[in-house]
Amino acid sequence: MKNLIKDIAPDIINTFKSQLRGRLILPSDADYDETRKVYNAMIDKKPGLFVICVDVADVIASVNFGRENNLLIAIRGGGHNGGGLGLCNDGLVIDLSGIKFIRVETSNNTVRVGGGNLWGEVDHATYPFGLAVPAGIISTTGVGGLTLGGGVGHLSRKYGLTIDNLLEADMVLADGSFLTVNAQQNTDLFWAIRGGGGNYGIVTSFKFQAHSVKNVIGGPTLWPVEKTEEIMEWYHEFLLNAPDELNGFIATMIIPGPPFPEQLHNKQFCGIVWCYVGDPIKFDKLFKPVRDLNPLFEHVGTMPYPSIQTLFDGLMPRGLQWYWRADFFKALGPEVRAQHLKFGSKIPTPLSQMHLYPISGAASRVGPKETPWAYRDSNYAGVIVGVDPDPKNADKITSWCKDYWDALHPYSAGGAYSNFMMEEGEDRIKASYKHNYQRLVSIKSTYDPKNLFRVNQNIRPKN
């Protein structure tokens, strides 16, 4: 039975506070309600205590305090987790947002990043050097959560997932100890954190391999939603045979408003968002088959890499209602395409949408046991999101999302990308790690046998 913060004597809390350089925030503090907000406004959890850590010593002190007082512990980086797993009710939230630093090492194109950094901050630091680390598609996403879950984004086909570019990490474990993991040190933990989530400890520093990326050619193409089946069938063959330099995720969506032209507003589309990192001279020839399909709208051009990473930030700000469901898919057969047309034609709110992110090219050429990420042969990581600013529409967006998922799931590969999951139970977690699950359990049992870090897509240790 976990303890509650209110059951802990004030002098114990004050002693803990004196050990910190960062801030300790209680429910009685004026900024408590603002502090407990996360990206998904559908999450309304009320922690008993926040610690806004500014260094590793704060993290160690917080882990020890939580363990010694039998508190439920959540770890928050960027706060983007769909299921709100960066928060917990009544317990302790170890917030890493004060641990921010970025060092670009040009001698070997590596980047050292703090556990509390956001991807937009990393892109800002690396761009002047003509470098980028493969990450997601929203710049306000936290480095930690995205990386530990895998990291799918615009550069996946060329340079792999984010975890494929992770070289090293510093961690605080459940017993309060600190260690470094890489290909030579603590190799079992290094394997586990490359897709196994926050189950194994708190990562305070990441070291990534960066790649030569300065400007990209990218942006969206749109077709009427009625063409969804035709476009998806073409897209599957085209992208699998395209060079790794070309990435494009396909979507069913509504255009909610600016910056898109007014004639597109509030209409439903099948869209593809492209990102090309190859030789610009070769682009027009490569892209000709796309243009031959006569998209209703094309806004594809040269831009700095950080610009494509921020393309959707304005449409998807913090504080919207979100509900997520996800699956991996190997193919986009006629049954799958038909369901995308059906549900893409009745999207409930302007911001709700479906995306299929390609897991091909470099991302597919990592062995299925080299990292916990078991679905290297899946071709697509699919996600359906119900999104709206109004809490009154929460049921509407959730029902559409669930119904869409129910219709597609029989044709899926069986599991889902953990960063796209809500709290869906142990069976879904097992399905998502597949043949790697038991190895993850074994490592969890070694490093966190009492499951101190369990507010996550939890891999329970052996009893």
C-alpha cells in the first residue's frame, strides 16, 4: 500500500527540501495547478508533490525520498505522453524540465542533451552546424520520452529511429545509484532503454549521433478524402521503392484553418507530409509521380530542418483534449484502405486525424532483437488521435478514435508503438514488445525488482 504525501511529517518534507537545488511544489502552492498541466488537457491528475530537478543530485535525492517513503513515482520530461504517464495521483512527480544543456561536438558529430530538453531546443542547437538528430514531428516533444519509446519521425527512413542514434545515457536507478550505459558499459540496460521506456531508471543525459542535415525539401500534398483508397495503394508501393532520402507520412485529416488556403478549411482530405534530405537536383524527377496524381494542394519546398519540425506546432499547442489509439501495420490492403476511407470521411473535429509513419528504409534494417523495438518489419506505425480544445467533445473524439481502431485492429501486426499508447493494460504491452518482452522483464527484475518505476507502459518484474 503506497503512502500519501499528507501522511509524511512536515519536518521530513522540509529536510528533503533542504537537499534540493530545484523547487519543491506542494498542492498548497500558488503555482501547483499550473505545474500539473501537461500537453494533453484530458489528463487531470493531482500529484502530492513535484520536484523540479535542476541536476543529477536532485534526481538522486528525489528517487531516494520516494522509495524510502513508499511513494508512487512518476517521471516527467516534456509532458507530451498521451496517457498522462508523466503524472500520478497523490504521489511524487520527478520533473526533469530544469535539467537542460546541449553540447554539439563537431569532431564526431555527436550531441549531448539534458534529460529535460525538448526537441526544438536540440534542433536549434544543431542546425548552425548543419546537423540533426532523428526525432519526431512536433518540436515541443520531450527528448526523454520520445527517445525511450523509440522515436519515429521525418528522418526515420534515412537515419533510423531515435534509439538507433543513441550512443550513451546517464541514469539514476531505483536504488539511487548513478551509472552510464553504452555499447561497452552496462550493455543490458543500454539495450533495454532503447525502446523499453522509463521502466529502468531516470535518464538525466543522452548522447546522440547526429547527421548532416541542413535544409530539407518538404511539406504537405492533399487529395480529396474520396481518393483515400487510391492514394494509399499507390503510396505503399511508391514509398517502399523510394530512396531512403525520401520520407512521407500519410494521413486522413481535416484542414482546420490557416495557414492553409480558405477554400480548404473544414474539408476532409487524404494527405501526405513529405521530407526529402537528398540531392535537391534529383528531387523533381523523384517527386514527379506524386505530382502526376494531381493533388488538390501542394506546398512542398525547401526549408531549414527545424522549420519542418515546427510545421504543426501552431495547430497542436499544449492544452488540447487528446485521445490516442495505435497499431503497427505491415500492409495497406483493401480492407485497411476501406476503413481509412470510412472513418476518414467522418472525422469528428477539425484537429482529429490518423497518421501512418513509415518504418522502412534505415529503420527497417535494424534487427528485431537488436533493440526492444520488435516491429522493424511492420512498414507503418499507425496512430489515430481524437483532438479538440473543448472538453465537451471528449466523448465524441474518444468514441471515433476507438471505433476507428476497432475496425482496423484485425488487420494490424498486433502491437503498437508505445509512445502512441494510452493506459491499455499488460496484454497490449506484451504484444507491443513481442519476442523481446521476456528479456525486458529479466532486466527489469535485476535493476528495479520492486517496480518503483511503474507509472509508464509498465514491464513488471518477476515476482
